[in-house]
Amino acid sequence: MQTELLELPVTETDRVVPQCQDVEVFEQVYHRPAALVDAPMHYCPGCAHSLVHKLIMEVVEEMGIQEQTIGVAPVGCSVFAYDYMDVDMQQAAHGRACAVATGIKRLMPDKYVFTYQGDGDLAAIGIAETLHAINRGENFLIVFINNAVYGMTSGQMAPTTLIGMHTTTSPYGREQSFYGAPIKVAELMATLPGSYYVTRQVVNSANGVRRTKKALQNAFKYQQLNKGTCLVEIIGNCPSNWKMTPIEANRFIDEEMVKAFPLGDVKVPGEG
Amino acid sequence: MIQDIRLMKGNEALAEAAILAGCDAYFGYPITPQSEVLEYLAREMPGRGRIVLQAESEVSSINMVHGAAGAGFRAMTSSSSPGISLMQEGISYMAGAELPCLIVNVNRAGPGLGTIQPGQGDYFQSVKGGGHGDYKLIVLAPASVQEMADFVFLGFDLADTYRNPVLILSDGAIGQMMEKVQFKPYEKPDFDKSWATVGKPPTRKRNSISSLHILPEKMEQHNLKLLAKFNEIESKEVRYEEMQTDDAYYLFVAYGLCARICHKAMDIARAKGIKIGLLRPITLWPFPEQKLFELAGKVKHMLTVELNTGQMVQDVKLAVNGKVPVSYYGRLGGMVPTPEEIVQHLETIINYHHAN
């Protein structure tokens, strides 16, 4: 069966080699990370969540820290993250992941702790918990998936919804005079001295995926230094609620999302 | 052997007990009349290798407790009424996820911002669950500084035994008053914490702490499991103090500060020849229903004395199931009744209902 590769640039390392029991000439160059549970995911086709889950678990596996890693799942589409990530996890109330992670990390400072949160969870109901955790320099990683919309509740406006974007609760398009501008979480949190490494990445291209993985690797490694909070903001997509095909959604990221949310490192160690 | 007897505020005795009970972590937010707990622990815990952290809100405090308790540590928070309201979401999640923890409410008068004086208006919130969903907290009601200390040890042990949040429901007077207190030797029992999220070794499945069961069939099973636990608690953990009920015609039912005042009221009434006893619920949930039902066969009338508009009186009525009349007397808004006015009210009831 032909796999359609979504018009993404393909390199040798990206190419998926089909496995075949009868033929031993193929070398396996890609596999599901062992730290990712072998389970069908509930995410919609084309959704970035599953890819980011995999990247986090690849990093955990490659660093050999599965036994020392504790995750915190949010409320939102990724509420079931603990069903897919084969590490000990707690599922926090909506927005409270950074408070829960604070409780975990303060008691076990030698463990690797991360939260996984969407834009509604982190930037709306949980912005106080997030901001104060970062201001205290809590030594954990926040993985922030920004897809500009509430996914689980079917497409309502989020704090990161773009100006003019139509959602079920901004059916005529988000107006700045009424709802304010989308919150640039990475830039906001980078102003706090407690943040150590803040970056914004995408996963809608092979290059983006590689850069995101590198960012996650950095962030996990920085936890060994105990220098402050790491925030990796990832521009996700939401084909279902953006009412787009996955290809259109990934294009929308390049054409619109990155204008409001510029890509790249916002704060790297040694600065600020 | 010299006994270690100290003169302490209720809030400070509770804080010291937390350290002695092996509390690993305390997360809190300032609010009158319980800020001494946070202040005492901020001073005393860091030097003993314990974690103490002032959170940005009570919402955050309870969720930090969630994280620490979920990692298998003894964790607690304390607050007063408005702050406890903010914690209800987190408490519901912890009850749902079966996480043990100790929560302290030094009850002030409400509703809203109310006042900083003592109140018992949080009775319903405390004993009926408090947050959303179907759950119970084990609720301990101290009536002295000594019990402020003792119930910390008991509370942590009950929380760990049943994997359920425990609430100490105190009030502004018990928290602020100074009395002698003695700290008894305590050894923390071993509790199974194999469910905690401490990092997954290859030898076991990952631990997931969650209150989410999206399939109704599974959620119902979870509810039934919790119900079985609550039934077990009701059958094993009812605690109360019974005073002068042997020959009693009448009965005060009161907890916490009001029970203290009823002691004195009982002496005054008995000096006047009124045979009255006192039942002081120590656990407000589980409630001493059966004891009250038994006493309903002996006494002619029960009178609850509460710092609210009549909350526990409803549970007493349910317990006696119409066997005897039950009345209520209370003061509100941070005002506290005198023993004399309680006796006066008692005499009015006797004259009205039982004159002949």
C-alpha cells in the first residue's frame, strides 16, 4: 500500500520501511519508541498530539530516563496522555498541571518531571498556575501545545485563537477589541527570570519535527542543571475544529499561525 | 519522666503535630484565622528536610498537595472558609483519584468574605462532600488545642488507611486560643504506596493517577468501589464523646467550640436540676447516627448548638428519625453563645414542650 506523505520533504531517515516477515534484507531504521504504549490513539487523523507524544517518549527512551520520569496530563484532548506514555503520570484538574508538577518535583527533585498542556488548559484557566510555577523557576518541563482552539469541547475560542479566526464561540471571527489579542505564551513566560529555556516549534514538517525533538532533548537535559523552568511551545494543528484537511491545516500553520506565533528560541540558557 | 507539656495556640499545635506526624510537604496560602499554620511551618520545616511552599492561591495549594500525595508523600494544606471553597475542585479530584491528604479548615463566619471570627457555617460543605460529584471526606472536629494536635496524627493515618482526603474542621476560636498541649510519641505505620507515581521501574506497569473513567460502565464501577469504602468507614470510624447521658432527660448535641460551651451550660443546667447530657460528635462524617438513635430512646428532647443557621440539626433529625423532637440554637456572624443563654433557651424548650 502506498503511504501518502502529505507533500512533506522526505529525507532518507524519514522514510518508513515496511516490515515483512519473509524478507530479511530490510534494515529496520524506524520503530515505535518502547516508552510509547502500543495502543491505538483516540486523536483525530492528522492531529499533532500523537506525533508530539512520540517525540517526548523517544527522548525519554534515548536518554534512558523512563524510570525517573513522571508526567502530568491536562484536561483537554490530551487528557488520556497517560494511556499512551509508558511512564508514571498524574492527570491534573483543568489548568492545574503546573501546580501538580510543583508538588511532584519539590518532593522528588532528582526525577524528570514534565507537564503536557493545551492552550485552554495552560493559557486560559491555568495561566496563574503556569506563570507562578515558572516565576518560581520550578525545575520541570512544560510542553505546551498551541493549536489556537479548544479541541476536546469541539472548537471554541482559546486565548491563542488568531484575530479574525472563526470558532464556535467566535462565529463572526475573533475581534481584538472584544476578546483581546492571542497570548504569546512563550514570549510572556520568557520575561520571567525563573524561565531557563523557552522555545516555539512546529511539527508540520520533517524539519520542524527534528527541531522540536531537539528542543525536547535540550529541555529534558536542562532539568539536570536545576536552573529553572523549560517551556517548549509547539504549534499544533486541529484539522477537525479548523474544518480543514490535515494538509490544509499544516499549510495554515505556515501561512497564518507562525505570523502570530514566530518560531524559534525565545530564551536560551545564558540570556535574561 | 518529664512530660513534654507546652502552652500553644491551636493553629501552632496543629502545625507542630504535622511535623511530628511525618508530614513531608505543606502547601498553603495566607488567610485569617489560620495563617499561623503556614508561618509556623515556613519557620520549622525547612531545617528538618521537609517541603513547605507558599502557593499563589488555595487552588494551587490543593493541587500541589495532589502532586505530592500522588507521589506517595504525606502532604497537607490548611485554610479558612473562603480558601476552602477554592480548594473544592482539587479535593473532589483527590477523592476521585483516591489520594490521601490532610486538609484543615479553621472555619470563620460567612457567607462570602464574612468575618474572621469563628463559625460553623461550613458544616454542610464539609460533611456532604463539598465539591462536585459523589464522595465523602472523613471529617474530624477538634474541641481543644490538644485535639488540634491529636487529630493531625489520626487524620494522616485515616487518610493513608482509606486513601481518602481527611478534613480537620476547626474554627477561629479553637485555632486561635492557647491551651496546654502534650505531644505523645508517634510512630508512622507502614502504608502500601505501590500506586504512587515515583518513576516506573521495568518490573511493574506504569502508575496512572486519575479520576477519569470515560466509559459509564467503568465510572459506575469506580463509584461503587468508593461507596464500598465509604460504607466501611461508616462502620469502623465513628467517633464521639458522650457526657452525663446515663440519667439524662435532655441532650445537647454540639461539636467543636460549641461542645466546649455546652460543657459549662450542662453544669449550670444540672445545678438547676435539669438532667441534661451531651453528645459531641468527633467525626462529623461518619456521623454518630446509631448512637443518636439509641439516645433518642432515652431522652425527651435533643438540642443542637451550632455557630450557623442550623446545619447539623438536620443530620441529628435524620439520625433519630422522628423518635424525639430535635431543636436548634445558634449564634451567627462570628458571635458565640454564652452558656447562660444556651441554658435559657433549653429552659424555654422544656417549659414549652415538656411542662407537665
